[in-house]
Amino acid sequence: MRTLSPLDLTAADAGPPVIGPWWLQPAMLFDGERMRTDTALRIDEGRITAMRPAKESRVDAAPCWESDCIACPAFVDCQVNGGGGRLFNNEPTPEALIAIATAHRQGGTGAWMPTLLTSPPAVMEQAVEAVIAVYGRHGVAGMHIEGPHISPDFRGAHALELIRPYDEHTRGVVRRLRDRSIPVILTLAPERLPPGALRELVAMGVRVSIGHSGASERETRAALAEGASLFTHLFNGMPPLHTKKVGMTGVALDSAAWCGVIADGWHVADTMLRLAARAKRLPGTLFAVTDAMPTVHGPPEFELYGAKIRLREGKLIDARGSLAGVHIDMIGTLRRLVRDVDLPLETALAMVTSIPARAAGLDAEYGRLGEAARANILLLGREPLQARCLIIDGVVAYRDPM
């Protein structure tokens, strides 16, 4: 049996290496649900073909890569606006998607949904065509359309003048994605939809997410009954919890719906995240998103809707000093969930792998390690938690240079 190294599995300019089946034997393995020890994965043609006790890899003639890291599914991020100096809103092109994907691989992300903030119809069309062109490559696993059908009162950084009622144009661009079986999350304010629109979107296979909304308890429960299944960045872009008015946030915590959260320490206090993790009615439905902006693995400033946004002491702020975006990647999110929010490692790992994959309907391909799954694997250094090596379809896509 031959011993492998990352170099044996790194794609060259001429294409991926051809080495046949091989084994990965990490120190520990998180399969998306639980941590395992003494476990090896057999990988062939970009898929996991077997999960066996480590000693069984020794009887196979295939070479083995032994690692002192924790192996887990490559991270799944359902909300990525930008990275590497590129913002999808400003550059709705395949080239920008590839650059953003490359930046986020450094943070361990193997599957992601490019996110388009509230935009004019022409930009929406360009963005949809870009996603169609790249879908299935560079980790692009679908599209998240955030706005333009949101509440002006809870718009956050979205441009007020671009917010508009639900229309035939949005129906058309969403259908174009769904006709190609591309997963779609659509963030909207249900109180601003015409009757029947939400049910129609759900019937198309769209994951409707409630966000940037001031919906009442009754309106929120009605939206869930019609098929809405997610809440976008819990606590942000919605009314706060109130002791006498349950409101949208209370319904989100009291429901079985999926809830994304931002764990950068600025958008939600760590104590509130701890409370949310305990309060969520159905365990395993709270997951992390980065909602990342171009400064992630990029320069310290960018433009959004023509305004300059700058990174200051880990926080993105506009000219008024107001919070204006998120500067964190997925490995940084995982570290904060474990170190600052004080969640168990298995819980935190699920929040950045299997739970977002299920929430977005991506779990057939992403967010788990097991037989027949794609060999999208992250090797984590343990102290501190760091993205040491990212394997995509059985090939090393990123290695920490340190």
C-alpha cells in the first residue's frame, strides 16, 4: 500500500491527477451528524465509495493518505454576496462567481449559493444567467435572491429605491432557474405578496425564506402554512423579540422552519445565539451563513449601491459609521460558534455543513460524508480550528500554505 500526500491529489494545469481509488484516514471524522474515530473513507472518481474501520483500508491495494486532522464535509454557505474583492451585485458574471468561489475556498466552503441583493430587473437577469452558466462547478449549488420584494422599514443595507412589489419579472427569472432544476432561495416579506404568490413559488420548488420583513405573528404563521420554510438571518431585518407581541422572531424560534444566523459577533450578540440554539423548537434547524461581502479574503473596502463601505476593526461600516455588511468566512464562523458562542464542536460543525445543506435542499450532494456522497471534504486543524486542506470531488482544491 502506497502512502499519499496532498501533492498527489492536487490538480495541475493540465487537469486533475489520475491516481485511481485512494483512502483517506483522518484522526477523527465528522460525517454531518456525529463524530467518528478509527474511520477511513475510500474515494474513487470524485465520490466516497466506502466508509470502513481504519484497519480495513490496510487490506486494500489503494494508496492511503493518513492525516492528523478532523475530516468533515466541506462547508455549505447559503448566503454569499461576495469575496476576494468581488461583489455579485456589482459584477453579475460567471467570472465574478469563480473569483468569489476561489476566495471562499480558503475558508473551507465547498458549496455555496451566490446571493443577489435587491437589484433592478436587468441585473437580476444577468445574475441568473451567470448562475446558470456556472451551476455545478466552482461550488455553485444554486442561487439566493434576497429582495427586491421586502419591507422598506426593514431593508437594512438594501437600496430603498429598488424595492418593488412582486411582479411577473421575478416569477419569470425564478422559473428559468427552476426549469433547469437549480435550487433557489427567495428572501421576501410575505406581507407584501399578492394572494397566491407564495404558494405558486413553493409549487415551483422555490425555498421561500421570510426576511427583511415586518410581518405580524399572524402573517408569519400564515406564510409558513403556505409553504415558506426558512427565515433569513434570524434577528436581523425583522422586529425584535417582545414580551407581549410574539412577532416574526418569536414565531421563527417556535417553529420547525430553518433559521439562518450570522455569527460574526456584530450582527447578533453571542448570548442571543446561545439562547436561540436552546430555544429553537425543532433541534437541528438553526444553521450559520456568512452573508459575506467582498472584503472576505479581499481588499478592505468596496462599493455597494455606489456608497463606499470600509472594514474597520473587523466590522464593515458605511460613511455614517453604520453596520453595512459582514466580514467573516465559514472557518471564522465555526471558530466563533465554538469559542465565543460556546457550542459543542459537533453542533457547530452541523450548523456549517449538514443543516444548511438540508435547509436549501442540497443534501443529496453536499453536507455529508458517507457512501455515494461527493468527496467534498475539509481537513480541519484542531488547535486552533483552521481550514488545512479542502478536497473537492476527490481533488485538493485548497491547501493552507502555513
